[in-house]
Amino acid sequence: MSNVKIRKPATWLLVAALAVFSLAAVACADTTADEKIASNDDTPAIGAPSGVGGNVSSAGSQGTSSGSNQVIASGYDSAAIAPLPIGAPVGYGQAFNSAVGTTNSGIWVTGQGTIEIPADVAKVSIGVESRETTVSAARQNAADAMESVMDAIKDNGVSEDDIVTTNFNIYPQTIWVEVSDSLGRHSEPRITGYTVSNTVQVTVRDIDNLSPVVDTAATAGGDLIRINSIQFTVDDSSVFGEVIRQHAAADALAKADVYARAMGVTLGPLVYLTEIGSSVPMAYGAPMAEMAAMGGAFKSTPISSGDVNLSVTVQAVFAIGG
């Protein structure tokens, strides 16, 4: 009995010691966690750029408290790159941002200037085409016909420098025939002749002389002649450039003023302008030359030149005054 009484106190002492050690371990763990939390107060916030320390939230609040509409990057004092405005010319990017600021504010418009000018030059595509069983015969016929055509054109006052060859072709004429050989029955091409074509572009600088040029060329070329197209233009369109650009700028300014008044703001100064493109004057609906016979004689071919449209388009940006 004495042995039992001695062991019970020893057991209770062991249990008490284990409890004390457990409480001490828990207290130490809490202290370590608090210290870690306190030490991490200066760590970057989630999503902050690498290497940015300090109080990120306070830096962000300083950037946005100024009242400006700039976008402030997290942890930085400088504004983020402004988005490219819709309709901006391709490739201008930062050049525009540096010119008008980091925002895309303003009134964006396009202006167009167009004028109609009587055509004073005609460009006629004239050709000959010969078909013969041999290349030499087709080429010789085409050469003789083109020589006659060019002589007739020059006799009507067209300079030799205004006659330029634009196309020359020699190609075979083929038909498909059915044959039978060791490979069986199949079709293969057979050359039956050759075609030679020769085309020149004739610049007629006197519109009143256009009909005689076409008529004499058609007569000289005979059945081999081909009048492909007629285009009308002006000899020097650069002399009208200043007037057209003034019209385009005035059109852009008028549009911007309408938008400003409609929105109840004041139109500010011009901050950006670019010329999108200018058109080269060419013919619109150029008529094909036709000849008509009456009383055994050919009438002069009626050709109407009409007007040529010249246009320039600009894109402009105006600031908003208030």
C-alpha cells in the first residue's frame, strides 16, 4: 500500500509539468507571429512592382489626391501612358502624347477640300493585235500596223515623247484535242497560231485635237486597231494644291465649331493636324471612242472630256477651351 501512495504524487507532478511546458510553447508561438506581422508592415502590397517598398497605399493616395484625371500607377508618382485615341493616325503614338499631353481630350474632326477643274490633258491607250499561224507573220503585221498608227498620231500634232509603249506580248493560240497513246485516252493542247499585241499610251495635250487623233489612229490601224481606254486629267495639279488645302482646313474648322457649340463648350486652339492624302486627278467615266459611218464617210468621233475632281483630306484636333 505504501508503494501505491508514493507513485500517485509522482504521476500528478509529471502531468503538471507537461501542462506548464505546453502553455509556455503557445505563448512563444503567439509572440513570434506578432513579431512577424509587425516586421512585414513595410513589405510591398500584392500586385505592387518588384522593388517598390514603403507605404504603397499612401503613395497611391498622394498621386490621386491632386484632382487631376491622370492615371497613376501603383507605387509611382508618374502618370501611366494614355490610351491611343480612336481614329488617330497609325504610328503617331507618343509623338501625339508629347504634343498635346497625356490625355486624349479635344475635338477630333476630318476636313475635305474638293474642286472641279476642266480637263486639259487626255491619255489614250491605243494598241494593235495580230493573229497568224506563225510568230514571224503575226509580229510583222503588228509592227506594220503600229508604225502606221504612230505616224498618223504624230501627223496630228502629238509629240513623239508623248507616245510611250506600255505593253508588248507574243503568246500562242491553242486548242484542246483528244489523243490516244500508251497512257490511254486524254486531252492535250495543240498550237494553232500566235497572237502579237503592242500597246502605247498617247498623251494628247490639246483636248480639241483628241477626236482627230483617235480617228486617224483607227483608220491607220485598220482591223488590227484596239482603242482600250481614255482618261482625262490636268497637266499640272500642283498649282491648285494651296486652294484645295485651304478648303480642307476651313471644312475641319467649321465641323469642330459645330461640335463645340452643340456641346456647350468653347473651341480651343488647334493642337494637331495631318494630311491624310491627296488624290491624283484622273478621269471619271471616260467614254470609249466609237466611229460611225454615214453616207460612205466616217464622222468625227464625239468625245466629251468633262471636269476632273481634285481633293485633299486632313485630320485635325482642337483643344476644348471651356
